[in-house]
Amino acid sequence: MNDLLAFAVAAHGGLDRWNTFTSVRTDLSIDGAIWHAKQVPGLLLDKVFEADTRLQRLTVTPFGGGDSHLVFTPARLSIEGRDGAVREVRDNPAAAFAGQTFETPWDKFHAGFFTGEALWTYLTLPFLYTYPGFEVEEIEPWHEDGETWRSLKATFPDSITSHTTTQITRFGPDGLMRRHDYTVDILGGATGANYTSDYRDFQGIKMPTKRRIFSYDAAMRKIPEPLLVAIDFRTLTFR
């Protein structure tokens, strides 16, 4: 395993501990300017996310009104009732973003796909980078907030759907994530500087409970306004 990745994985609880779990449940709220720009404000406040840590499957409850919840996989989104009855479906959901601009409003399936691919990645990092097919390399360090952050460039395999194929995660001297940089293919390559903070220990796994996401400029410097996405995790439970 790459030296930096091994250091980061150990700091987050270790691969042996991570491999004892197959799912994670979290109570959270998601807000920020993007949801208002896409005309779906408040859609993801006070939700429960449950994710398989090995397969790209994630549920969001409640979602779509009443007792419904969203089931996300890269190939299919469905809104289902508590009894499991399928109420609405969108196959090949990534294709529904074709031709959109940043100003194009989203429906609930657009928002559900964007959130599903993002949160599944976030909830499995940095352990995700140890999965089959990932290519990682340490690149030049990044200096911010009076610290030097070691930087890991990860190339995703075709089997994993995420914001984009190549992403950079930056780790502090303690091995914990400080910032996660990427572009977003379904948003036309929009940039994201995803800052992680307020770490807590959940069953031996250290995870950030705050994520604040901004754009970055051509020099990869954070653009402080607007705050695009704010994610606050209240609890995480691994099973």
C-alpha cells in the first residue's frame, strides 16, 4: 500500500477495523448555496443515510414525500415506500444531466443522484482508496492554515461512480483528512474544495462530522463565497 495511504488509513482506525463493517448509517443535514441555485432548498435537511461500504448502494430517508425513501445505485434511482413498493424510477440517472448548465433547475432525482455519488464517496474515505482498481500516488504537499498537508492523488476505477475520475485528498500531520479536491462531471467540471473537520471516534473509526465545500480557482485556492455545500453529521453507526 502507498505510504501516505497507509498512514491515513491507520489514523482513521485501520483497515482491519474497517473491514469488520459492511454498512454505515448516519443522521445528517445538508444545505448550502447549490441547493438554492438548483431550486431544491431544504430537500436534504434532517435525513438518515444508510450506505453499503462495499457496493455503491445508498438510501436516503425520508425522501420524495410521505413515508418514501430514495434508493441510489449508479445505474438506477428509485423512490420506494416503507413496504418496499417502488413508486418512481429513473434508470441511467447520470444521462439526465446532459445539456444542463449551472443555472438549470434540478428535480428530486437530479439531487438524489448528485448526493448519492458524493456521500457514498465521503462515507468511505480514505478506506475507499484501498479497494480494487484504485491507483494512488503522493504528489506535492499543500500549505494551508499554517500546516503542510500531504496530498494523495487517486484515480478511480470505472467500476466506481463519483464526481470525477481523478481526485486529490490532503492529510494533516495527524493523518486525518483536511481537504478533498475534485471537479464534478455532471456539473460541467465545476470545482470543489471539500474541507473536513470536527473528527469523532465512532466504534473505532475516526470520521469528520463537518464538511464545508467551496469552489477553487486556477491555482486551487479556495473561493470563500459562496459556501456551496454544508454537511453536518450528527451520528454515525457502523454495522
